[in-house]
Amino acid sequence: MNKLLKKLTAGDQFIMENHPTDVRAEITEEEAIQGLKKIRKEIAEIQDVIYAHNRYAVLICFQGMDTAGKDSLIREVFQKFNARGVVVHSFKTPTSKELQHDYLWRHAIALPEKGKFGVFNRTHYENVLVTRVHPEYILNENIPGITSVEDIPKDFWKTRYDEINAFERHVVNNGTIVLKFFLHLSKDEQKNRLLRRLEEEKHNWKFSPGDLKERALWDQYMAYYQEAIQNTSKDHAPWYIIPSDSKPIARYLVAKIILDKLKKYKDIQYPEMLPEIEQHKAAYKRELENQG
């Protein structure tokens, strides 16, 4: 298992096709289901300490193609969390107000407070993925000097990678732990899940014809995901490539990585009682015991 987890980390030489979407030969779904039950309790316990410690925030980012399982993964992995300590943001098409600001603004204002977890369901990487596949969307940002797709300079996307790296470095330097997960789904499995949305009544509401239009651009998305991950997987904010053809296994692997990473922060501890309270603790205890 440790060997598998090590292989999930992406670097600047990341090649999409070298990472499997299905690892059921290495871990069974039943093992993953049982493992998650234990791990999510441990993560919830660490959440409580982080909340009390109030020095770190944790930002968990999820990216993936439609049907990759982001929603259900978030529900299952963070099931045992205290609701006051975690906030989930699902980023959709930017609103008119958001477009009045720079592209990172809406993500910056959604960052978690000290002591809390923030979960980004789709992230600031939409700005180098969806806009890369559909560069005409950039025109909605009203960037000076860009009035047509042809005006987008050749180094535009490299500049955005640099800006995103700087943004993540800034939040890490100020106490936010950043973990980024790409839910790596095969095209065949996506087809099966889209068919299920059409065939099963309880999933009908999830289907959109737009899913088919984006699916037709699969190869472009994979190429731009690869480039984005190569340029933005850093020691301070790493990318993890999660095999996602099996939802139970994907959930387990994400939870295991979160747990392992948080355990490395040995300075995260419950704060000690203030000296002036510690000094009079016995008296406070007697006072409470003598109360009716």
C-alpha cells in the first residue's frame, strides 16, 4: 500500500498515461471500504486538534472530469467531521460580480480560516483548464489588451501557472496546508457513469447534454491537465493522481493521503491551559462542585 501511495504523487515530469485509473489488482474495494471507516475517524480527531490549535488551515482541492465522483467522495471522506470546522465550496461558472475581479479573487475569499478545513470542489485550476479548452471564456474577464482570442499572448498560460504557484506559496507561508487531488477517471468509465445517469431515475437529474459536448473534448482536457499538473505540483502544494474508476478505492486513497500528511505536522497539539487558569484550577473545580 505504501508503494502505491508513493506512486500517486505527481512531479514536473508527470505523464498522464503512466498513471492507472484502476488499481483493483492492488487493493480490493472491500479493503478500501473498511480502511476508510477507520481513517475518517482519525482525520476527524485531527480536525478537532487543528481547530483548537488555531494556527493552521487546511485546503483540500479536487479536480476531475464530469462523473469522477467528487461530490460523493467529499461526502464520504469528511463524514465524521464537526460541521463547524469544514466548509465546502463548489465553483461553477463565474458570476458577473466575480468577473469584476481578477480570476483568483473568488478563490482567495473562500480560503479556510485558521483552525478550519476548506474543500474546493473544482478549483482555481478551472482557470487553466476550462478556459484553455474554451479560450473564448477569457474574454469575459475584460483583461486589458485582450478583446479577441487572437490577442491572448503565447506566454499567457505559463504566466497563469506562475501566478497560481505564487498564490499557493503565499497561503502556505501563512499557515494553510494545501493538498490537491486529480480524480483520474478512464473515458470508458465516464461513459458508463453517464449512461447510468440516463438509465437510473434517481440519477436522471445529474445528466446534462453539455456533458457530451465536453466529453468530445476529452483529449484536449487530458493534455491540459497534464501540463497544468507538471507546472504546479510543488513540494509545498503537491498534486496527487487518484485512480478513480472505483469510487470506494478513490475515497480511501484520498483519505489515507490526507491522514498521512497531517500526521507529519508534529507541532499541531491541543493548546495548554493558560497559566493563570492552571494556577486556580483546583479552586474553580471546588466552586463548581459546591454549586447546586
